[in-house]
Amino acid sequence: MTTVSMTVNGKPVSADIEPRTLLVQFLRENLRLTGTHVGCDTSQCGACVIHIDGRAVKSCTTLAVSCEGAAITTIEGLAQGGTLHPMQEAFREHHGLQCGFCTPGMIMAAIDIVGRRGGELDEQTIREELEGNICRCTGYHNIVKAVAAGAEAMAAGRPLEHAAE
Ligand code: FES
Ligand code: FES
């Protein structure tokens, strides 16, 4: 066992874990943050995307011990006092989900895209950038619309999640 400490959604956490523990296991099993999903065992689906120090990362291929001292944000950390993050709101508004299994990873990836590429995203850019996120309900049309709208809302001055990290 080894001790790992990090900040998750603004709260300091510390635990004794097996060195082989994946970050997604740590979040789901130790911290009970089950909004981060596991949708494959090949690092392809993106259901497990979270942010480490403000950057989107697949938590199924990250060792928890490698996050010592890092600031982690999961889907549970986006809403502020009952107000959804603009990207969450955009997914709701534009029906960017069907079963919802891929949605947390899509939203975390989308916020990262805005952080890197800005708020004016065309369809091709969004589709290329979401290459690492699979929606098995194949609802990409509305997901793309939601990401574009969420990006615009974020750029319009509503709080950027990256800025808080
Ligand atoms: Fe991480 Fe599929 S569970 S990429
Ligand atoms: Fe079902 Fe994407 S909404 S997997």
C-alpha cells in the first residue's frame, strides 16, 4: 500500500491504496464519485475523462499515485451551488445525450477543447477533437450542437472551469 494525496473537486483527499490503482478506480471506489464511467478496457471510449490540473485525461489509463499533489476535477465538480456549468447546461438544452453513459466524459473533454481552442468552434473541429470520445447511442449530431453552444456560452464570460483550477 502507498499513500496518495490530491485535491478532488476542490477538496483535499488522502488514502492508502495499492500502487496499481487506476485513477478511475480511486475516484469511483474510494471516493464514490461514480459520475466518471468506465466504458472500455482499451482506452478508446473516453467515458472516463476527467481533468488533471485543468487538462482532459483518460482516468482509466492513469495511475492514481501519479496524481500525487494534483488538482482533479470530475463531472461532480462542475456545477456551482446548484447551477450547472454552461457546458452541462448546453448538453441539456440541445439534447446532447441519449442514455447518458458517455456524457460525463464528453462534457469534460468539451470543456478542455474550449480551454485549448476557444469559444468559436466549427463542426469539423468539434468532431475531430471528440475523436477520443465514443457515443454508443450515436447521438453525435446533438452532441456537436451542444458543444458549440456550450463553447459560446463559456466564451461569453460565464465562469470558465479552467480558470478555477
Ligand atoms: Fe477510459 Fe474507455 S474507460 S477510455
Ligand atoms: Fe448513450 Fe452516448 S448517450 S453512449
